Amino acid sequence: MELPLLPTTVIGSYPRPKWLREVIALRKAGRISEDDLKEAFNDAAVTVMRDHLIAGIDVPTDGEVKRDEMVEFFAERLKGFKFYGPVRVWGTAYYRKPSVVDKIEYVRPMLLDEVEFTKSISYTPNFKVTITGPYTMGYWSYNEYYKSRRDMVFDLAKAINSEIRSLVDAGAKIIQVDEPAIHSTKDEVPWAIEAVNESIKGINAKLMVHICYGDYKLVAPYLNDLKVDQINFALKIYDYKPLKLLKEVGFEKELGAGVIDVHNKRVESPEEVQKDLMTILRYFPPEKVWVNPDCGLKLQPRKIAFEKMVSMVNGTRLAREELKKGENRK
Amino acid sequence: MIKFRISIIGSYPRSPSLGKVFSRFRAGKVSKDILEKEVMRRESTFLSLVKDIGAHYSTDGLLRWDDLLDVTFSYLSGQEKGELMRFFDNNFYYRKPVIKDRLRARLEEYLSYLQGDIELAKQVGYTGTLKAVIVGPLTYSLLSDNQYYETVEELIMSYSAEVNSVLKNLPRGINAVEIHEPSIFAKGVKTSLLDRLKDAYQTLLSGVQVEKHLITYFYINSSRIDLLLSLPVDVYGFDIIENMNILGVLYRKVKERRVFLGVLDTRNTKIERVSTIRRVVEKAREKGASEVLIGNAAPMDFIPEAVVIKKLKLLKKIGGA
């Protein structure tokens, strides 16, 4: 995999173009066909990929524009789930939290079309595919069927493993398992790690896990047990304080460093990103650091999301130059 | 067959359509009047529902607040809204209050909302007891970012004193206060803080004439039940649906006490069995609790509104005014 030092990537989601939101509303109102909607989704993926290209992202995604939400999308496609209605996550933000009402089973590929299309439009073979991990899927669902959350999560791990296998067969080389909930409950972290490992068992691809927001202390002692190449974290929002913790626990994986606050409309300057990266490099060597935003950029206006990506890339370029100068001086 | 009085606690789900009105208001697209009318319309539907199930006590559903901590902004100044934080172990987030200055009671806004609730309850014919809702001093101090007070103990005492002046001015028609204190059972709370809690509650509730309901939820730490029961309130609330394994310990301690038992799980869509609920609440009576109130175990934001309605209607089969 040919990538520059400090490869830049995104976590996954990106704001949907405004026109796509209107097309979705038209489809819901029955005024356009499913084929028209599919065409619009593909066009939106092309648009996002182009934004990533112009910004200079080394490892892009399709912005997850075809998915409404990270749990809902998969729950709609697996057997065993039911939806009762939306619930609030904060303020005026909602999602349709699913209920598990039967044994969870894998039915058919869920992201295959998405991956095949992304592959056909990507400007690099090194695009990334994201999938919600078993613990987060289970934690963010209601359990009406299983005796324990653990039983539910391990059935989800089996289903996700089948899906990841089909993605690799379709040509996905970089796969990120999203586990933002993995550090929600201290007592469950050890088996949650086992479940993630079960979901990626036997997979031949570059594997990453995304963890964000919450108390990293709960998961830190177990991070090296994850059988992945990289773990990426939200760090900017915490002013990089978790770096010390990661160092203390002897974190050995590649670090995907969040250097962009996705909950703040202020666009970080390239110089700020450069400075932050130099701080990160005091803890971890550049060969083991990737650069990404704290989380998906979906909740920002598209203009801001784009500007944040550009700053991230330009800041990374400044850091690479600084490293090069340092090398030359040696 | 014994009937148990019903008490509805905390928040009722804010529907996405009401959420949209809030978003439009915050974007400057609709006026405060339009937002208020919409909030009151939904609150009226909620109060009609609690009237229908025969609830003896109820909140106003807290529809106007983004989260529990948001309520404090209507009765306290000296704080700003900070970053989004996870509300305990839920996939639900609140804005952390950032304390920048000395906390001071603000009466006007909070009392005016309560006055509106009283009038609305009259209009819909809800004759039960309306409860004002406040955040308990410990929970407030642990879920906020203290940038002003030297110590957390100082913050707790200041919060209690200021909120006391709010509670002493509750309008006629609000006959109970519901104090949310889920952090009392949280892990890692310093003993020095717990030691000050009794003083804090004495300050908080001194001279307050209405009924005081202390509400906890999610998790019960059995080693702190005695501390909870030492606080000077009238009703002690426990989430029993998530803590069925310690009911024996709990019931032994609530003899001759008025208790609120949260019997509806508001973190799962699975509908409870009436027979199970009846069995556990009757047991509390048998063990000597002087009164058993029943209701939802925790705020209701965590499950869809359609499920909340189904669950609340179950209460009618066990309780009633």
C-alpha cells in the first residue's frame, strides 16, 4: 500500500449535498422512483469523492452518503431487528434506534453495492470502507430477545464477519470497524474487545477500529488486544490529553489521530494542525501515525466540512516538511 | 386488590416534529410565540395522557428542555452551556453546565413556566399533583464543569442555598418538587462529598413547604441506600426494574417509608408484564413501606414515544388515582 508519511484520511461520514436531502424527501413522498433515488445516491458519492480529491485526502470514503445512520442502516438489513420510532440523542437530533426482537442473522451483503461503486469512482485503490462494530450495534439497540447483551453482541459479530468477508472479496483493502460505544460500560469492555476480534476473524485487509468520545481510560488497557493494524481516536476535542494515557498503557498499534473537532464550526488553521501533529509526534513515531478528524464530518455544513479537510491536509503537509527539514539537518 | 398511586417522573419524549420547531426557532425562522404555542400543545397532550392513566403525581414532561441539566439554566445564573457529554451510560447527550461565576437563583423564568403548567393542567382537567423538577446538588456538581468555586463541596452548598430560594417561591398550584439525584449511586464519588450531602439537603429544603420526592435511577448501590434514606425528603425513589437482584436488601430498608418504585424500564422497548410489576410492588408493601408510588423508572427520552405510551398505559392496570 503506497501512502505518504502521515497519511490523511476521514472517519467516514460527510455531509450529504443539500440536493440529495431534497431527492430523499421526494422519494419519501412517492414522487420519484427507487431508481431515481439510487442514481442520486451514486451522484452524491461522486460529489463527496471529488471533495476528498480536491482536499487532497490520501484515503477517502464515499462519505457514507447512502446510509441514514450507522446502526439503523445495518439493522434494516439484518434479520432480528424491528423499529418502533425515533429517539433523541441530544437537543433536536434523533435516530431510529432498533429493537432486537429475534435471533440476529446475516441475510445478504449490505455494503456490496456501495463498495463496488466506490471502487469504480475512487481516485485511489486505497479507499476506506466503514462498518459499525458488533458492540456498538448491540449497545445502541434495545434487547428484547437475548438473555444478555453479550449473547446479542456475539451473534452480531458473526453477522458482521460475514459482511466484511464479502467486502474483501469485492476489493476493499482498508476496512474500519466503528466502535464509538466500546468504552461505555467498564465491565463489558473485555468481552466487547473479544467480540470485535470475532467480527474480523480471518479477514485479510488493513483493519482499523474507530473509537471516540468518552472515557478512554476504560478501554486503554485492552487496546493492544484488538487484532487490528490501527485504532483512530477523537483527540482534538480533548486537547490531546489522552496521548499520555496511550503512551502509559504501551499502545502499540498505528495511531489514527483526530486533529479536527467535528462538533465545532471553527475551522482549524493548517498551522494549528501542524503544531498539534508535532505534539502527537512527541509521543508516537511518524511511521505509526495517520491523520484524521475526531469523528465523521456529517454534522457540519458541507462548506465547513470541506474547509476542515483542506486545513487538515495542508497542516499535515507542513508537518511532513518540518519532519523532512529535521531529517536533512541530521 | 391494592391500588398503587402513580407518579410520572422526569421527561416525556420530545417528538421529532417538536424538535423541528425548536431547530427552526434556534435558526431564527420562527418566533418565540410559535415555539411556546407548540410546546404547550404537546404538553397538553402529555397531561391528557397522565390524566387518562390516573396519575396522582406528574411533571410537565420537561418538553421545553434539551436535557435534565438544561432545566437548571432556567433557575440559575452564573453558568454557560458547554460541550456535549454522555448522560451516564446512555446514547443520550447533555450540554455540560460550565460554572463561570457565583451561582445565583433566577426566579422569573422558572416560575413563569410553572405558572403556565398550572394553567394548562386546569385546562386539560388534570387534577393530580404537579411537580416542579430540579437537579439534585450532587448530580449537578458531578455533571458540571466547575470553573469558579474552590472546591466541589463549596459548589454543592452554594447550589443548595440558591435553589432553596427558588423552591421557597414555587407558585400556588405546584405542590411537590421532584429532585433528580441519580449520581448518588454513581461509582467513584468521594466520601467527603457524600458526607456533606445531608447538610446540602437541609439547606436545599429548609422552609420548603411542598412534598419532596427524591428520585434516583439506572443503578442502585446498596451500600449507599442508608445515606439516601437519611436525607430529609418525603418520598424516596428507586429504579427497581433495572435492579431486581437487590430488591431484598432494598425492601428491608424502606420500612415505614414512602417510596417511589420505577417499574417501567425506559431504556428498553420490551413491554413489562403486569403480573411481574404487581408482584414486586406488592412485596414492597408487605415488607412495610408506608406507601408505594409506581411509575416510569427513569426519564423517558431513551425510548420511542409510541412505546412510552404503551408502557404508561400498563400503569393504569396496577394503579390509579
